[in-house]
Amino acid sequence: MQWDHVIDLGIAGARTHERWANIFRCPVTDLGFTRIASGLVRDALAVGLGFVVDERGIDWWQVISVQYVQQIYRIVALQQIAASIATQDEVFVSRSGFDSRVLQALLGRPVSCFARGIGIAQYVKHFYDRSRRLTYSQIKQIIPDKYDPQHRFRAIFSPQKTRSGKRVILLPTAYTNVTRTALAYAEMLPDCNFLLVVARSSGRVKTLPANVIQADLASYVPSNFDRTEYEELCACWRKLQYKFGSNSVLRALLESGSTDLFENALRQWLAVRDAWTNVFETEPVEGVLSCDDANPYTHIPGLLAKDRGIPWIFSHHGALDGHQLVNQSHADVLLAKGEMERDYLVRICGIPAARVEVGAPVRPVPSEGANQKSSIVFFSEDYEVSGARVEEFYGDVLASLVKLVQSTGKRIVIKLHPAESLRDRRRILNKLLSRQEQLVVRIIDGPLTEELMMETWFALTVISTTALDCAIRGIPAFLCGWLENWSYGYLEQFATFRVGVKLSHPEEIAHIPRLLETYRPCPPRNLWEPIRPEALHGILSEGIAAPVQVA
């Protein structure tokens, strides 16, 4: 069959589309997902606000719709594709799924799918392949999340909650990075008491500062559930769906089936809300410091604090928080770790400058070590989350890096993100590289160490937060711009503040040694300004942004 145009519904690199264009003998382009203006997504989400609201003022569409944000970005991108398709054009999709259903809704006619479903054998193989990519800790977390969303069984086995009787700052957490950031702030105030409430096992830590008590959210789950309130909110949700029919984006979201489980999610998060309510009713909470505003586990306690007049402070655990582009935080104060993040929140996300305070936690001073600089470190990420083609990403990067190390005598280190599977990434290496090439590649997981940073000649990544870690230490970082896989403008902000040098094509990796000769590191102060303990204490207790005070 002769094709007129091929559109990649995934995210792949420049070389992939060049190769496909030769195979299909026609133009190959991407979906345009990463170039969608966030304002279009924000406007669509705003249509649902103010309808499914409980007595505490929590808007459940605002809480739950975070799980639809990426799909709405895709719908807007597919809208633009659909607008370019003529009535007489034949449209084929490789397999049925979300994209095919959305296209049918937007075009108002069926589209042809090469594969309309998978058989039992294929399903079993798909399940097996997916499970092999998970680590034991991930499987251990997924099972209770899937089969105990309301924490009923976890409540039976959770440790008995410990009450200190002292006034505390609440630190809600659901996973490791959030815990790490929250504890870094807590260590700055040894005379204050903090309560770390862990919603999921991945947020637990073995070692705590002396001023922090750790508890499980499951231990606060009440035995009763307000069925009447749930039914009333479900009725509000059903009415809201009629309103979605007048908005093309939300209508496509409904017709795709993505919101079919909204009521199940509502029941789950109402139970979680009741557990957090118990925290506030049984613990003397005087402030809340949350480090993830997109996850309902850590967002809901902030909303409850707001309703009770308790100060709510938000500080994102990563370099930048693109969630603020489409669903801005209601926290009293947003703590930015430096000028780059403050500029992103105010100039890009439109948050009033008066609500943003520059104030990072104190970072440990890196120890002086031998200037080995023997490694080129590729900081990988869980690209699957954004729909990226992981093997194509790795193929673009590794092909160029292997050639570079052969001429420089360095070695390649692939540092995995905590959500990545070491087994799966090794499988990709075995597929892409010869045994001889693999001799110069080392793949590692686990926490980022100073030993690795000290041996790094330069770093290569897409938009990982580790680029910030490198820039603060003066390590040159290069950003794979052609592989950008989010629509949040992270890469441009990184490049603007010289966190890293943006590359536009994999061939530019070969030029990095020459680029290093003129590399200008970003002043660390623009990226990370520790807040003075007295200023942090004032914000946590009063919820008011003070004049900027940095150490």
C-alpha cells in the first residue's frame, strides 16, 4: 500500500523518523504532543471546576483530573491532526486503543485499525513482559495500590499510630523523592517537631532525623464510609458529564472511555480524605509542608489544611513542576529552590510573585575528590510514562556515545531513574550493542552518589532533574532536545538558565568535546539558594511569604 503521510503517535528520535521515511517513502512526522500550548489543556480542565465539590470545599474533578492531563494533551494534538484530514482521506491506525477512539470521536467516522485486539496468548505474553520489567519493590507497591485502594487491609496490618502530644508540622508523602525533600527541610529546624505520614510503602525511610516521627496513613483510616455523600457526589459527576458534551476536548475524553472509572477513583480518594481528616483530628498539626502537588495522596492534606485555616506550604521535589501550568497550587506559599524555579512559576506558570518564596533546603557540601573525570554519564528516565519509544531513545544516544568513547578513552555510565527496571534496560543494551561495545558501558541503579558525580566528565540527559544536580556542581550537562518528551517547557528553561546545553540532533553528541572548550557553567546561586532557618520557621508557622532571605 502507498502511504501519503505517516504520523508517529509515540515519541521517538530524529533518526527513527528519517529511517521510517525511507521505508514508507512518504513524510513521517510526530504527533506534536510536546508542542501543545498548555493553556488549551488548562482551559479544558477548568470546564469541570465547581461541580463535584464536597462540604470541605474539595473539588474532586480538580483532584482526580490530574490523571487525565496527559490524555488531554494528546487529544488537543489529535484535534490538530484531525483538522488536517480531508473527508475523502482514508485513516489507518496500527492498533485500537485510546488514540483510535479519540480520532473516531473527532472525525465523526470510523477509522481502520490493523489490530483490533489481542488474543489470550498475546495478552499473557504482554503481561509477562510488563511484569519482568518491574522490580520487587515496584511489584510490592503495585499490588496494594491495585487491590486495596481504600487502605482497608493495609489498616489491619499497619503499625499503631504514635502520638507525641507536641505540635507538629505535617509532612505527607507517597514516595521516596518526596520524603527526601521533606526531611531535608525538617533537618533545618531541629527545635521543631515534624510528623511524616506515609501513604504508600515507597515513601517510608529507615533512618529519620531526631525531630521527625513516622506514621502510616493506613493507621488513620476510619472504619465507616459515608455512602450518602459518595452517592451525592456521583450524581454531581453525572450531571457534569452532560456539560462536557459542549466541549470538544472533554467530549472526546468521555467517548474514549478514559473517565469510565471516575466514580471508582472518587470512592478511593474519599476514603483517603477521611484518613487524612483523622490525622488532623487526632494530631496537633500547626502547618503542612507538601512536596508533590499533583499526587492526590499529598495534595488532599493540603486542601484539608486550607479548609481548617492551617498554613499550607508547597515545595516541589524536582527541579520544575509542570503541573502548575495547567492546575495551579492553592498553597499559601510556594517555595522555589532558586531563581530558575521562581522564574518558571511566576513567568511561565503565571503564579503571583507574592506567593512564591525562594528558599531551598541546605544541601550537603560535596567532598573534594580526585579529579578523575573518567565517565560520560547518561542519566536515563522512565520514558514509557510519556509514551516514548525507549529503544529508539537509547539507540539515538548510545550509537553516538559509543563512537565518542572510542576516540576519547572514556567509559559510558547509564544511571537509571528509580522507576526504571535494571533488567529491562540491560535487555535493551543487549539488543542495541555488540558484546565488544558493551565492554565500555556500565549500567547502575540506586541512589545518586557523590562518587559517580566526581568521576563525571560530562552528563547527557533529556530533561532529568539530575541536570540540575550536575549544574550545581559545575559538571557540564547536555540536553537531548530532539527527544523532549513533555510539553511543560522544562528543556527551554534549563537552557535559558544554562543548566545544560541543548542539542538538536544525535550527530551533535560527537561535537561535545569541542563544546566543552567554551562551556560556561550556570552560577549555582541561580539554581539553589538555601533559606535561613528562621525564615523557614516563620513561613511554616504563619503561611506568609516573607522578604527573600537566603543563606
